[in-house]
Amino acid sequence: MNEVLLDKLGDLGVPVLGGLKIGHDLDPRVVPLGTGAVLDTAAGTLTVEAAVRD
């Protein structure tokens, strides 16, 4: 799947993120929709803001 994504998206000149343990995995993580996030390609990190605040 990674090869297909890179083939289709690799020439766009934007970061392509894959390999996250979200969705239908054995131990899926939740990624909230509509929140802010920072993708740091140099550090290889994705930081997602909390969806609910106290």
C-alpha cells in the first residue's frame, strides 16, 4: 500500500504520512477530526491537539 500511495502522491511536493496505527488495527489509536495538528517532517512526528478541553 505504501508503494501505491507514494506512486500516486509522491510527485505532489507535499509530505505524505503513512504507517500510523489508526483505523481498523488490533490496537487502534483515535485521531480526532477538526482539531489542529502539526506534522514535523524533520523530526518525523505528528502532534495532534486534544479534541476536548477541561
